[in-house]
Amino acid sequence: MYWEKDIETLPREKLEAVQLERLKSTLQRAAKSAHYGSVFKEKGFDPAKFNALHDVRHIPLTTKEDLRASWPYGFLAVSKDELVRMHSSTGTTGRATVIFHTANDVSEWTNLVARCMYMAGVRKGDVFQNMMTYGLFTGGLGFHYGAEKIGALVIPAGAGNSKRQIQLMRDFETTVIHIIPSYALHLYTVFEEVGLDPKKDTKLKIAFVGAEPHSEKTRKRIEEFYGIKAYNSYGLSEMNGPGVAFECPCQTGLHIWEDNFIVEIINPDTLEPLPDGEEGELVMTTLLREGMPILRYRTKDLTRIVPGACECGRTHRRIDRIKGRTDDMLIIKGVNIFPIQVEKKLMEIPGVGTDYVIILEREGFNDVMIVKAEVQKEFFDGDLFHLEALQKRIVEALKSDILITPKVDLVAPGSLPKTEGKAVRVIDNRKE
Ligand code: AMP
Ligand code: ZN
């Protein structure tokens, strides 16, 4: 049943012993990099003296700004000729951060992705269509190698070109896809447009959806539209990319692979560690990285550790669905809102289509929130009266949840601009 049963179900004490050994050697390796070499010296941190897992909290934190300040080679713990691969983050603000891998790093990463895919049921004989951008973004090559390791037939379709994606799926009987959730919803509208039903006209069984925040309701919609199981896949380039945390068939959180990473949740303001169950910022440390070890990386992603053991028997702890990033939080009229809260409400309402965008404007001294939402075809072509009722319903639903009365603008299905990568959910025109 398991890809790596012994590791995945390792009793906690043994798992923690593995972590400690790996962390000790990671600290020694990290000390060789220009960045940690000088940080350790400055903070008086001696890696040779580190001897207890609970002392992790005393290791200096690392931020995206640190990675930028040491761009491009300041985090390297090996000589450049040991490196075989470079990737980068997809951030839209500031300089993208780059991550370098040795051959062993790529191989360990591949193992993790294979472990995740196998956990969700992918086997040799499956046909895997990877609809992520290939290139610097990790979602393309990361999944590609993992699927090949399992022995699946990989179709490196890349992102976009929806009609061709559907054609490939049908011609080669694709059983597994990897897709950005917003694109999965959009692709369904293209199926409708060409008069096909993915439930009947494809052999799809499993989708891996990730790379951007999405609500449980969005997952359910994807599962219903395609007649498949959709598994949440979480990762970030600084921790390899995909393969960091994945849902098992129980779908009660994402197992985060603790033989490869130390996981902490901290209070983003006080930087103090939080107990399991409490929501805060996810902080991660690589345990096997050779090329570029990263210690206590502040992911900016908000989540919590799901307390207790998972029914599947795996002992690695689970994180909850990501609520958003600390830097995604919108402050509108003094109220803190995450875009995912808007999505959650929208996707609950029948008649709302598959795409939306939040636009923020300043009128005089007032913040105005405009939610543009695509409407399902039947609604859009139907009675104006129904459209108005839908609009009212959305305003009421959002008002009761986020305490702000938005303007709601209903638009035709497929009319909002689409991106090939992560969806743009917020346009903030309030900044000068
Ligand atoms: P990148 O390093 O450019 O691939 O971006 C990684 C970031 O994408 C993460 O830090 C998260 O903010 C976001 N992300 C990736 N996977 C998910 C997911 N399954 N759910 C929510 N956000 C995600
Ligand atoms: Zn599980």
C-alpha cells in the first residue's frame, strides 16, 4: 500500500531521533554558507553545541528578504560545480528568489513527490498530464520527475491551451492531472463550450490541485465537475516546490514530511512558537538539503497543525488547508480580510461561476470593495430578475461574513482575464 511505509509510519520518538541527527548535520553544512556563517557568528550561535530538538526555537529565523540580500549564491553550502539545477519562486513583488540543488537534492525531492503521488493512488500504468508551467517554476519539473519515478506515463503538457489539454486527455486517456485550482474551474467551462463532459468523456480519476490558496468548496466543485478525487498539494520553491505537504486519502489535512523538514508554527508578531492546533505562520527547516540548506524559513503562509493522529496510520503531522499569506491580508475599512474568505462564500452560492476578482478603490476617504464574479451560463442567459436576486444574495452573504458591504458586479462566464499561473485575485487601486 505504501511507497515508503517504514518512513511514513515511523513512531514519533524514532522520527524525532532522525530529525535531530539530520538537523545537526544540516547546521554544520549551513555554517559553510556565507549567509549562515555570518549570522551564526553575529548571534553567537554555535552549531556544534546543538543537541536537543526543542532548541530549534533558538536557531535564527530566515526570511525572503535574507534570500534576496544574499542573492544569488550567499546561501550555497557547496561549491558551484556540485549544483545541477536551479529554480525560482513565482513572486510578483521584488526580485524572485533562486534555489539551487545538487544531484542528491533533486533525487530526494523526486522521492518526496513520488511518495505524495503514490499516497493518493497513482501507480505505474497511470497516464499523468502535468498542466503546470515547465521552467523556473517548480510545479512542472517537480511533479514530472516524481511521476516518472512511480512509472506513470507523463504527458508534459505545460500550462494553458485548454482545447489542446482536453484533446490530449482524450487521445491518451489521461487518468491523473496536476492543475492549478482556478485553472481547473476554468477548464471545466471550456469542456462545456466544446460540448464534452469530463465525467463521461475522459478517464480521469485523480487531480492534484495546489500552488494557490483555494477553499474546500472549490475542491468539492472540482471533484463534482470532473467526477474525480482532488488532492491538495502544498509546496514552495524554498523547500523544493511540490512534495512538501500533501493530503492522504483521509483528506483531513496535509501530511508534512517530517523526515525531510522541521515544521513549526509561530506567532507572526511575537515570533514565539505556537502549540499544535493554534493558527500562525508556518516555519520550515530543510533536513536533507546539501546545496542550499535553509533554516527556520518564514513561509508567510498561515495554517495550523491538525492535532492528533491521522487514521491512515502515517505519523507525520498534518497542516490544515492554507488560509492565506500574511502578506495577502487586505485591510478594508480597518477590517482584516483574506481573499479566500470571499472565495469560500462565493463558491457556496449556486449560480456563481468559476472565476472572481476583488477590486479595491478609494472614493474620497472611503475604501470600496468591488467583487466581480463570473456567473454560470444558465443564470447569465436567463431572467434579469434572477441575476438581480443572485447579486443581492452575494452581497448579503459577504456582508454577514466579512462585515463589509461590497459592490457586486456579475459578469459573463469566461469573461474575466485568465493567467497561465497562479490566479490574480486582488487588484488594489488604493495605492498611489
Ligand atoms: P512558489 O515558491 O512560487 O512556488 O510559491 C509558493 C507559495 O504558493 C506558498 O508559499 C503558498 O503561499 C502558495 N501555495 C502553494 N501551494 C499551495 C496550496 N496547496 N494552498 C495554498 N497556497 C499554496
Ligand atoms: Zn493520513
